Amino acid sequence: MPTLYMDAEIKPHRSLSKRGFYWVIGSVLVWNLVASAFFVLALHAFPIPIFLGLDVLAVFLAFRLNYSGAGQIERVRISAEEVKVLHQYGRTTRTVWSSPTAFTKVVLDGAGEHHARVRLQVSGRAVIVGAALSPPERDDLAAALEAAISKARAKRG
């Protein structure tokens, strides 16, 4: 295994923990049960609980869809010979980018802006890395990539 000058693992951020997810779903469920009881008992509006149940289902599915992306990992590896970008989902890993370190260039489009992008490019090909990061983190990633590539090139000599 060649010496790695960078082995960065980029994971999408999820602001709500599993426990918080259960609290949110529980709160929505309790609120909708109370509202259903009121509509059925006080107003005799029997179809309303069906729609409130669909509301709970929609919130649950939205969170599940959001969490399905949490298992994805983007990995950037830099050695003296090559720069690799790998995407991991569970136990499956696939290489989405590979280029010689000597010719790989790091480009930061829109530094400090919300829509900033970090690209690795060589010979007219390019790949965007760190899309899951915040704009300041993308700036830091670009600087770290540049430093690791420079160090790898210096070692290659």
C-alpha cells in the first residue's frame, strides 16, 4: 500500500439524531391523534383522521428518505502516484475518479460563496468533491487538497 498524503472521508451531515427522529415522529403522532379525537368526537368529521394519518406517514417517509443518504461516504485519497475519489455506500465501494498526482489540479470555484465548488481536474476531465460540505469547509478542503498534492509531488521528486 503506497503512502497516503491524504485520506479524507466526507459524510453528509444529519442534524437530527435517531433519538430526535423518534421524538419528532412521536410528537407529530400524538398531535394528530389529539386532533383526530377532537374532529371525530366534537365535529363528527370521520374522514379527517384518514388525512391526519397520511400526514404522519408523509413526515415519516420524508425523514426516512433524508436518512437514506446518510450512509454515503465520499473518500479522497492522495498518494505520490495518484489521486482517487471513491464513493462508499455500505460495503460497496466504487472509484469515481483516478488521476496521476503529478498532473492533477485543484480548482475552487466561488471561494467563500454559498455555491462554491471544489474540483479536481486533469486533461479536460473534472470531478466535484466535497459537495456535502458547507462553504467554509469546502474552502478548507481545497486548501488541504492543494497541500497534500504538493507534498505528494515533492516526495515523488
